[in-house]
Amino acid sequence: MSMSLSLPRLVSWPVSGVGGSRFCPQLLLVVGLVMFASACRADATVSVHLDEGGTGMVEVQLELDDAAVEAVGGLDHQIRLEDLEDARWEVKGPHRSTNDGVTSVVASKAFGAPERLMSILDEIAGPGVFSEMDLMRRRSFARTTWSLQGRIDLSSGLEAFSDSGLKEALSGLPLGRTREELAALAGCVACDPADSFGFDLVVELPGEIVTNSDRVDGGSAVWAVALGDSTPTVIAVSGSVADRAPRLWLGASVTVAALLLLLCVSRLVRRLLGHNPLRYRVGHLPRPTRRRSQPTEIIEHKPSRPDENSARRLELVVLGGVGVIWDAGTDPEGLLVSFVREHGGIADPREVADRYRAASLGQVSAAEFWAAVGVAGDAGDLDAEYLSGVRLRPDVPAFLDQMARREMTVACLTNAVLPWTLALRKRLDLDGLIRHWVVSGEVGARKPGQAMFEALRRMSGVSFSNMLLIESEIATLEAARTMGMSTVLMSGTALVPEGFTHPTINSFSGLFHQKDDQSQG
């Protein structure tokens, strides 16, 4: 992660009566003139590099062209390296490049834990420049996700590079002069300091990143922040890494499974050949004189009693989300693309779908999702506005009431962002009617993956053979049937393909007309 550095804080000098941590008023005045002089250019970048374990490095780089260096009278005599080194910053430079004539100074500082990042950022710029910066780690099975959120605010202009003590020492002004006075001294009344000063933030997180940044450069998110911009720049970026240990366990599990399969096949072959395959190949070998017992496979493969397989009873009704509980077109996924477009976000529905998939797997938060699709604003307000358009199918309340009267347990199996599902459950008062909620954002997997069904079985304590799934997605119905669940397609207005083998209804009122079909699965 990289961010711009305050010129006065890097190029500093003690002020008499103010303290060793303050800056020389004359030097600050020159720096102010650098920003106003059209021939001068100063650029600052703060880079924060995060490792997978949560440690990292903050690097601050200041670059001045020759005109800016001349304006401050040379950097060799103006930079107080001892102050930075006392604060455990490692400083390199000043160094002038022979290629472009740019003079650079680089200061870096390591941090050993994520919570140390904010305190280091506070050392770089004035109060309020970096706010709400939060570096978080979220872990799910076989995956670790790092995310950074926050704001950069340069709306105060030059004052962003000052502090209360310095302003008091400089007559209450950030650089000891008003903006007009600095412009007059620079001989450029119409000059804008933002034209002479560049401020960048670059964030490098482990893994593949998802971000709302201006650009991505070499796997790092980059934001360019304008001096004096009245709107704070929202920072949102996340990186996701597959953990090594679960992958190793998965590989070991596959190997063990293959060995077990090989062993089972070997035993089966031995049984089919009478425990002595060589006797079929070498005819003169004598038959074993040992008395043979009855074949064990007759006992092992004894057919189950009819009541073990066919005595199915309905204990749990499982409802899908889109097209089953939520009305088609006003479900969360159906409203998403139009909502993003209306709020100035990205227009490509495929990009929205990709970012939604990450959010529905719990890999990014709702706030990170909104930032990734280019929708600015408070995440809580955006969630509330977006979800206000979601509606239940008209026949859902009556169906749930009927299930409650029959004392039938109902569950929901849905691919969704967890906080959004929680908000809808509360707003629509569904928790009293739907007992179990299996949400992809909490499980870390999506339908029709087996992990979702296994989470449902463990949460409910009901065997698959005693569940009825009502779903609008054919792939999920097929997966459920292979596990022994009874299935019904809620087709709505969609066309049912020819030869479709699942019972089909258009509304919950048609469910009870399919009772015989459902009991057969």
C-alpha cells in the first residue's frame, strides 16, 4: 500500500520555542512557494507492503525536480535525518537521478502487526488526512482474505501538511502566510498548488486483489489524490490467498482415497477369484485343503429391508432463495446491476456478477463490494437503500403460515451476501417462520456445491432422504437428487425443458397437488 508524504514533515527543521519536532517557518514558506511556482514539481508516494502473515513495510518517497530543489536551497542541508531515525524510520537519499534529474528521498518503517499500521500513517501527515483506516484479516476454510478500508482527505489543501502546534507557531496559518501571500511571493497569483504537487497511495496486499482504485499496477492498487479535493477519497481493497495447509491436506486426502480404492478393488478381485488368483493361471497347483467358509460378500451385501430405504418421511422443507422466497425480478441479484448503474458504478453486468460472487462467498465485505463496483457512500446506507426494493413472492407468507400450522420445519438454502440476508430476515420478520438459514456467505461455498448441502444436514440434523427441496435452479435440483433429497422445481414463467424429470410447480398453491410425485422423489 502506498500513500503520499507530507513535504513539511519529511523536510523539517527545528523552530525556536516550538520544539524539535516542529518545522522551520522559512523552509515551509519555500515549500509553499514550490507548490505555487509553475516551474516546480513535487511528488510524494507512501507505499505499504503487506505480507501474508500480517507484517509489512510502510515506505514514503518524496521526489522533487531540479527547480523545486533549487527553490528549497538544496535538500542535503535541509533534511533532519536524525529526527526520522530517532522515530525508527530508515532513510535513503537524497539521491539525484542522472536520467531525469529528479531528486528523491525514501523513508521506510516496518510494522510487526496489522494494528500498528494506523499509528505509522499518523506519523506521515497532518491530523485527519488518513482516517478510518482499518486493516483486517478474515479467514475461511482454505482461504485468507486481507482488506483495507479508509479515507484520504486533502480538502484542507496546504493545511493538511501542518498541525496545531505548527499553526500556533506560524500565526495560526499552516505555512505562516495566506494562500494569496504565498502566490504573490511566488509571482504567480493564478497558480494552483495542486498543479505542482502529486499525492499517491499504493496498496500491495497478498494474493489477487479486488479494489475501487483508479488503476492496478503490477498487482498493487493505486489512488491519485488531488490537493484541495473537497471530496475525501474512499479506499477499499482486498487480497485473497489460498492457504497452503488445507491444500496439502486435500492432496493427502486424495492420495489416501486412491489407496483405499485400490485396496477395495484388490480385495474384490481376490474374492471373485476365490482368494487365490494363481490357481486360474497355474492348473497343476493343488486346491487348498482348508475348509472354506461361506462367502462373506453374501453377508456384507445383504439387501436392506424395505423400511430402511423406502420408509421416507418428510421432516424438513428446504426453500431456495431467488425465485422461491424472493420474487423474481425484485430478488437481490435481479436488482443489483440496475442499482449499481443508477449510482454511477460499473456498467458491465459480468463485472458486477464477478464481484458479487466474491461477496456471496464471504471473501469481501459489503463495504468492499460497493467500493469494488464503483458505488460511493456509506455501506450501511447503500445496503438499506438497495435491499428496500427486495420483495417476497406474494404466496410465500401464506405458505409459511401453513407450514407453521402443520408444525413443519422450514429451511432456506441460498447463495447470498450474509449481511444482506440478515437484514432481510429482520425486515421481513422471517426468523420465526424459517428456522434454518444456510447462506453461502457464511459457509464459504455456493450451491450446487456439496458443502452447502452438508451444512444444511448438520444444521438441521435431518437426513437428506427426509428433506424436500423447492428450488428454481435445475443444477441445484440435480445435485440434491443425487444425495437422496426429494425435489420440486419452482418454474415461475420459465419454460421447462422437454424430458424434465423433477416435479414442477408455478406457485406454492400447486405444491400440494404434487404430493404423490414428491413422495417418490
